[in-house]
Amino acid sequence: MNGYDEKRHLDEDAFGAKGGIVSAFDAFPKSKPQYVTHTSSGGKWTVAMAIISAILFWTELGRWWRGTEQHTFAVEKGISHILPINLDVVVNMRCADLHINVQDASGDRILAASALHRDPTRWAHWVDGKGVHKLGRDAQGRVITGEGYLPEQQRHDEGFGEEHVHDIVALGRQRARWARTPKLWGAQADSCRVYGSLELNKVQGDFHITARGHGYMEAGEHLDHKSFNFSHIISELSFGPFLPSLVNPLDRTVNDAPGNFHRFQYFISVVPTTYSVGHPGERGSATLVTNQYAVTEQSHAVAENSIPGIFVKYEIEPILLNIVETRDGYLMFLIKVVNVISGVLVTGHWGYRLSDWAREVLGKRRRRQTQGMLGRKEEHFEE
């Protein structure tokens, strides 16, 4: 130590590295506590950056968990001959007065009534006086019909729904059940609930519900026209595997017939659809093959020499919709989180520096104004 240091009582060790040889190569040297000034503005900026970082981290985590969906169209390459259809409809007529049939483009006539379930019921059990579906709704606003999945019904009730592709694929592996028809408890049935699944030819076809003795020539079969009432409720109409959680355009439809001779027509375009999680060949990837559809509805009164009823005309589009959900790996997710938090820290640092500079500039201006006013008062006092 030289004489200058002895006079000023300076210690060279106070400016050296502390804690060993590793600390000497610290790329981020720390200031000593006596040289650091704690300010309230710095604390506020720190709290703000912590809150913003937490919000952005949670958002990034949710985006990673949901994954990224890609929708692509392609020509359907696979060949299939069967098209399953799932139906759950209530018609405001007795079961004995209804005929349910399918006529497809190949000329086959399928007696759907023999393959579907028909339960007598009351119209009042399904709608109220205003014609509104009154089975109740769950926390997500979906109508409660009792349909669901057998193995893990509790998961579905707790909100494990069809919001994401991986949820749809997971639910597609479970066996579904149909809802139970409300009991009559001795009351007289005035309606018919038709439900179940059919395997149809994968060609254009016409599914229709008409009155007994109308539409087909049957000996001794004729129903009084005053008994016609084709008001109906569609709780389920889908093509492909029965997935109650997957909402289709005609699900929960309530249509009221203002007269006896009224015809409801639904024109449906069925689009084969695949839901995939991950790319094919990857570990944990899975695919669900089903169908979606677009529908156009028409309803109007018809003359007495025409045939009233419910007619569903469907055709299969020659395209395939692929919906693929992919998710980044853990390393990529970690890199994105680090980038987000680093950006917040850098932005917060510059925000603090700019706010500190602005506060310093405003402080100097205020001091100058105060000094100027005092100076003028002193000159007036001297005079």
C-alpha cells in the first residue's frame, strides 16, 4: 500500500473479488450493499414484471397444452361401403302411426323401424308450453339428455368435453350409451321417441319419417289426416361413430308443425373427417375417423294430395377433412418460456430507466421554477 492509500485509508481488498477463484470470473459483478439505493419505483416495476411474467407464462402453458390445430382437405383415398347413422328424434305422433324408412341411390329400401328403438312417450316430457327443450342444461350450457359414456361418465360430467382434438379422440375410444326415455307413470303416450344406430350404404340416400298408409302402398293401412302432427325434436343426428359429446348442426333442434299437412326437409352434405393427435408414426399418436356435415333446412305446408313428414336427404362429399393437433416438445416449450420472461425483464428494465430519467428531468424543472420565484422575491425586498 502506498502513501496515498495510507492517507485516504483505502483498502485494495475492498475492490477485489470475494469468495474464491470462481467469483473472480463472475460475468455479472454485484455492487456492495452500501452502494445500492432501494427505491419504491424499482419495487413497483419488479412487482409489475413478476405479474406480467406469470400471466404470460400461464398463457404460453395453455397454448402448449391445447396444441396447434391444422385443417387440410384432400381427396378421400380410402374405400368404405358402410355409413353408420345415429338418430334420436321425438315425433309428436304415436309410434304405431309412423313409418321410418331409408331409400338410397343403389335402390335398397331399408326398413329402419325394425332396426331402431321406438319408445312411447309424452310430448310434454320433452318441451314446455313455449316449445322449448326442457330437459335441463349443464354448467357448459349443453342440454342434458342422459346420453354419455359408460366407463368414465364422471369425467364427462366434470367437463371433459369436446373442446380439443385430443379430447374428441379420447372419448371416441369409449363405448357410448343412449339416454333413457322418461317413464309415463300411467299417462297416455301421445308421441314416439325413435333412437338407435343404423348401418347404411355409403351412397346418396333419403331417410324419412311418414305417416302410416302414406308414402307407401300398404293394404288396409290408412291414418286419419287429423292425427298428422310432425312436430319433432332432434336430440342426435350424426354420421359415423356415436359420439354424444360431439355437437352436430341438427342436435337439439325443436321444430313445430303449424298444420297437419306439413313437410320438413333437411338437405345434408356429409364430409368424412379424421381427428388426429400427433403425426402418424409418432409415439402416442391416435386417429379417429368420423363425419361432419352441413345442413340446409326447408319447411312448408303441402296439399292434401302430397305426403307430409320429415325427410332427410343426405349425400357424401368426395373430399376428406383432416384435423391434426400437434404439440411442441418440452425443450421447445422451455425455450419459448425463457424468451417470454427474458423479453419482459428487458422491457421492464428499459421502462424503469426511462421512468427514472423522466422523474429526474421533471424534478430539475421544478427546482428551477422554485429557485426563480425565490430570486424575484429577494430582489423586490432589496429595493
